[in-house]
Amino acid sequence: MARPLLYDYWRSSASYRVRIALNLKAIAFDRVAVDLVAGAHRSPAHLAVNPQGLVPALEIDGQILTQSLAIIEYLDETRPEPALLPGDPMARAKVRRLALAVACDIHPVSNLGVLARVGALAGPQARTDWNRDNIAEGLEAIEAMLDHPGFSGRFCHGTEPSLADCALVPQLYNAARWGVDFAHLPRISAVSRACGGHPAFVAAHPDQFDPSREARAFEGERA
Amino acid sequence: MARPLLYDYWRSSASYRVRIALNLKAIAFDRVAVDLVAGAHRSPAHLAVNPQGLVPALEIDGQILTQSLAIIEYLDETRPEPALLPGDPMARAKVRRLALAVACDIHPVSNLGVLARVGALAGPQARTDWNRDNIAEGLEAIEAMLDHPGFSGRFCHGTEPSLADCALVPQLYNAARWGVDFAHLPRISAVSRACGGHPAFVAAHPDQFDPSREARAFEGERA
């Protein structure tokens, strides 16, 4: 069986979610970098992979899957260990709602296309304010949602990483990039610390896939 | 066991999704109307129900669930008949990706709060253009995604309604409201026709819950 092939972009939150899940399940994968800034996601070649023109897409088990949360659910159903969703339906719903609160309510309103449109309508400062306000408000809500009996003080639900952590950690990376502080949110800060020290999350971090860093490393090899 | 209690708003797409799913599973429910236009979703009472200040929320089995897709997955896991997801993991992923393409990529960029912000930044015409462009582009992508072997020519996947139809049909209602035509998209039009004739979808339609219609009906009763 071929190794799964991930079409991703190093800074894409949705790609980062899937990288975390693949690493948590110790699934080795290859990568096709799709440069969103250069518009590669709108090429006919990429549209044949994903008609939405988005990343990530994962070629696995002979087919191509898209939508990060659908991909992670598929991985969890076909490679169940370690589980990224609890067994109890109510607990599963609580984990899914955290992931969806990021994926439906924070991330889409801050994606590159939306921000470009805001910038075109109202200028760069409006674009920055839009994005910071959206992320800050979204994280306040997540903090309140983490006030639940399943919160362990480390991960979003229970004592091991779940689908919710796969979704939240990339959003925290985005928050930091845009100067949105979350140090005053103790539960989110605790998740950030726990995941920041977890090898599956470290290996999925965008910095590991930064093309300029990769180029520098290559230069170093040649030197 | 108490009947499930749905906190919803008649025109909210995400609420409409859950009403369809409840009807498909023949689960009788009571409703609490949360008037988004009047700001009732930001009241302390509603924030205690849902810290995100959104609808829907469903009180069921002694707890409150939020996020429409998490609610529908919970209903499908605890009340499995009729199934809203297929049994095969790859097919489940294909259904989920359609639902997520609506819930993550079309709906959030057209929600009331985002549109209000666009209107404040750039005026009412920019707001209308933003929304129409977003819905039209999103539906083009969905049409391409429906070009898959599981498309039956009636529902999004297979010969019975699924999670994907629960998500798509409310988005088509929104498209029509905003004057976004989809008659040139044959697969979406076929889904619209099939679901438009299905009693679970008819009973969930926003028109059934329009407060002005309800008020008129009440006037009629008094007359």
C-alpha cells in the first residue's frame, strides 16, 4: 500500500490539523506542497484533486479525501489507535463541538480569501482588525466551552489529545502570528503548553515545513 | 424522558439542519425561539445555554449540545435509524466532506455577524455582493463534489437523505433568499427537488416557524 499523500500548505491551519492527526497515529506520509500565496490551489491540477480549491487533501487507501475534519474522522475509523474521539456518544459530541467551533466559527472568517476581500474593501488596517477581533472573540468562547467536566487541565478533553486539540492548536498558532494574546485564558493556555510539548504536535508545526527554512537547510547541506 | 428541547431561530441555517435531522429520525421536540435579529443570542440566559452565543443548541438526554453537525452525529450514534451516515468509512468521509464544505466554507462567511461587519465597513451593496459571491462560489464547488459515484440523482449520497442533505438544503434556502440562482447546477437542483418533496424537510422549513406567520395564525384562531 502506498504511503498516504498529503496536499498541504505549510501555514494552512486545516493542513496542520491533519498533520497532527497523522503524527498522533504514527502514519508516515508524503507531502505535496500547494503554495496558496502563489495561487497554486486554483490551478487545474489542484482543482482535479479538490474541486473546492482548498488544502488539505489526503490521498489514502486509493482515494482522495478532503475537508480536514472528515479526513481525521476517517483516520480514526480506519486506524483506531490511539483514538482521537472518546467512546461515549455524549463525550464525542463535546469533542466534536470544540473542533467545529474552531473549524466553522473562527477559521473560515479568517481565511486568506476572506481577509483579501476585506482588505480590498476597507484597507489593511480593517483587515488586521477584522482578523484579530474574530480570533479573539472565538477563543473567548472556546475558553468558556472548555469549562466542562471532561477538561483535564492538559488536553481539551480527557488526558490524551483528541480531534479538538488537532483543531485548536493550529488556531493558536494563527492567533500568535496575528498578535492575538491568549495568556489571560487559562484553559487554552494549558492546552497550548501540553500540546507544545507533545512530539506529534511539534513534528506537525508549520515551522517544520517553512519553505525558506527548507531552502536554508538545503543551502547548509551544500555548503 | 423529557422531549428534546431545541433552541433555534427560524431562519438560521444551522438550526434548520438540526430540525431536518430530528424529523428524519421522527424525534418529537419542543422549541425555544431565540431571536437573533433582536440580539437574544447574546443574553446571559442564552450564553448560559451556549457560550458561543449561537443557535442551535439541543437539550437532550440530560445535557445541552451545540454545533449542528456534532448534534446530528450524536443523534445518529444514539438513534441510529434511519442512518444519516453510510456504514463504510470512505463513504462516511464523502458525506461528511459535503456537509463540512457547507458548514465550514459557505455558511460562516455569510452569517449575520459577518455580513453586519461587511456592511459597516463598506455599505449595503458590498454586503449583498459579498454574500452572493460567497454562496455562488460555494455552490459551484459543491456541484463539482457531487460528481461522484455515490450520487444517486436524488440525494447527495445514495438513495436516502444523509447528513450532507441536512447541511445543503438550508444553504439552498439561503441562496434563494439572496437571489443566488442555482438552476444551472443540475446535481444541486436534483437534490433540491428530491428534498423539497420529502416530508422531513418540508416540516423543518423556516416558513413553518416564521413568527409573523405564527402571529397571523394566532390572529386567525382568535377571529
